[in-house]
Amino acid sequence: MGNDPSPILIAFGVILVLALVMRWVFRPSRPRQGRLPVDAAESPDLGLLTVIAAGVERPEALRRRAALGAAGIRSSMSRRHDGLLDVLVFHGDADSARILLGP
């Protein structure tokens, strides 16, 4: 009984079957596509967001977001293909954000 390899072979077989089943179950339903992020400057539809500052450097975008955050306006940034950033806010806050940030 001490030299019987069948329990070890059965255990390896069960592990192998479980690994194959898990690989099949957790496989993505669609292959991943290497899509680039949407450039807010070129996108006709940004959903609920509006660009209020287009094509600014990162420090300037962070400064503007800090000013908006201090005023209670939620904002986000979007990287453009040229490396610059756009600052976006919700449609309802766009007028207030433009007034706050100025020209």
C-alpha cells in the first residue's frame, strides 16, 4: 500500500481536469481588442461629459481640476493622442466650470 502510485496519479489527473475546466470557464467571451482610448477632442459623443479645457499640459490640467474640486464641481481628465490633456465635467456643471475657470 505504501508503494502504490495510483492515488498520486489520480490526484494529478483531477488537478489537470480542474485546470482545464477553469481555463475554459474563465476564458473571456470575446477576444480582447487593442483599442486605443477615445480622444475627447475627436469624439462626437462623450456621454454625460463636456470638455471645458482642451489641449492643456498636465500641471495646468491638475490646477484647473483642483480649482473645480474646491468649488464642488466633479471633473476628470482625458489624454489626447498628442499627449496633452482635456478637462471634462458633467453637462450640468459646464457653465459653472467655465465661469469659474475663465477664459
